[in-house]
Amino acid sequence: MIKVLVIGAGQIGMTIAAMLAEAGDFAVTLADGDAEALKRGLPQGVTATVANVEDHAGLDAALAGQDVVFSACPYYLSLPIAEAAKEAGIHFLDLTEDVDTARRIRQLANGSEKAFIPQCGLAPGFISIVANDLINRFDEPYDVRLRVGALPQFPDNALKYNLTWSTEGLINEYCNPSEAIYNGEKREILPLEGLEEFSLDGVRYEAFSTAGGVGTLCETLEGRVRNLNYKTVRYPGHRDMVRMLVLDLRLCERREIFRDIIEHGVPVTRQDVVLIFVTVTGLKDGRLTQESYVRKIYGDEDDKGRSAIQTTTAAAACAMMDLLRQGKLPKRGFVRQEQAKYKDFIENRFGKVYA
């Protein structure tokens, strides 16, 4: 039985803990600094413990005796958890979309006897596994386009958006630069740029550059592909509204106010849809060829159900942990998402959510 400590009793952390406990191969403890949060819907078979990440001694005590720690906390808390994991000599995984945090965790992983696997989830995470699998089907891959969106099924406000995941992560996406490959070289692109529109199944969407979703894929593929970019998918008109908040009102400089506005003005929904759209163009058998991967995954409409982003993020995180348990991922040092094989992932009991 693998002993796992999940830190963060939000919706994603609760779902990860529940999925792992249901699987039967993991002894799961859920930790949070808020004792009340741990009482709200604690999954069956999961042990609760109060632990504050900023309390070094308390965090060390929570990690004692564990085999793996998973951070389902906001990105700025992942680094201290990773540092404590290294001291404790246990595996570390997280959901961070923050590029700088992932880079610092990579430095921590140098020389470690345990695995450090940041950026689990949908994007970053699964999207890199899909892209890498498509790319490996080509003799010469040229262009890679990654598009991902977590959208309300029934948008009815001016933003055409509902909250479906972490507000801190959303603001980070809109305010930080994104990584891309252009003409064979890795570079940074300003957020909210590169607006484009497309249709899928008769529905119109827009997409634009945001931070973090591409994970380490640009570094992995630099020099191998000509162009690679990642964009977030929204309904048409959303980008312009966000640009007004980010640029005209300069809310990226006042992120607490930005968060307050979003959380008090934009309702949460479980009735969402996750859209995944990856396209690779290149040479195959001497011919210019294009292959695409498209998925739509819908949230539950039952009040007791899970949103699509909740399910896809947690399932991908659990799949990576399960692949680590099975020896299908390296068990030491820094592990990139694209090191997981698509076949292993999609056949995994957790990864089948994407099948």
C-alpha cells in the first residue's frame, strides 16, 4: 500500500484523494491548514490532518512516514512542499502551471533519489503527452498547435465564462508570458496575444496565448520542430474583455483586487466542458501530412457530480502517480509530463477518463 499525502482540500485536492482511495492501492491522507475545509465532504477512506504549509515543523510532521506527497495547493505553495519532500526523501507531484515554480522544482530534483513530477493535470500535463505521441508518428514534425479550454456549457454573462478551477491559476495564465517555439527557437510570447477563431462541431471559439499550459514541451522539442504554440480556448469576445481588465485597468499589478473581482462577480459551475485540440503537421512517408487529436469532456449535471475540469485534472494527476507506482515513469530526479507514454496513460485506470 502506497502512502500518499495530498495537501490542499479544495475541489481538485478532494477529488484526487477520493480517486486514489477508491483505487485500493493507496493509503491517502488529506491535509489542509483549514480544519473546516477538511470537514466539508471528506472522501470515504481518506484520513484528514491539519497542516499549514508555512509551518515548517508541522509540514515535516505531516510528511513523516509518507511515500508520496501531492501538492494540490496554489502554485506559490508548491516550492516549500517540494523542499520539504526532498528533505523527507519522498516523491513529489503537483499541479502548478507556474513556469518559474516548475524551474525551481527542477533544480531541487537534481541529484534526488526520488521523483519530482510537477505540472500534472490537463494543461500542463496530459496535453504534453498527447502532443508528444502525435509528434512521434512523423518522420519530420514541422508545426504543433495545442488548444485547451475549460468552458461553461451555458455561458450567459458578458465574459461568456464561469469559474471552473483555481482563480490564482487563471490570473497567472492571463498575466504571465507564455513559451513557444518559432522558426526552431524557443521564445516567450506576451499573454493574450495571437488571437484566432475556429469552429468545432458547429460552435465558434477563439484562442489566444496564455502562460504555463505547454509545460516543458518547448524545451523538449526545441530544434526538433519548427513551430509550437499553446493557446487557451474561450468563446468569442472573452479575450477583449480580459485585455481591458489586464491592460487598461492594470489589474495584473494588483492581483488581489483582480481575484476579488473575479470571485465575487463570476459564478462557479459544474456544467462545463473541457475542449482539447492538438494538431501536428509534418512529413510522413515523404508527404506533407496533418494529424489532430480532439476531445470534448463534459461535467456532471448532478449536484453531487464533478465538473469536467475537476475530473480531467484529478484523473491526469492520479494517472501519473499510478504510472510512477507501476514503474512506468522514472523513480528519481526531474520527470517531464511528456516522458509518460500515451498508450500507458490512456490505458491506465485513471487515464481512461480521456479515452
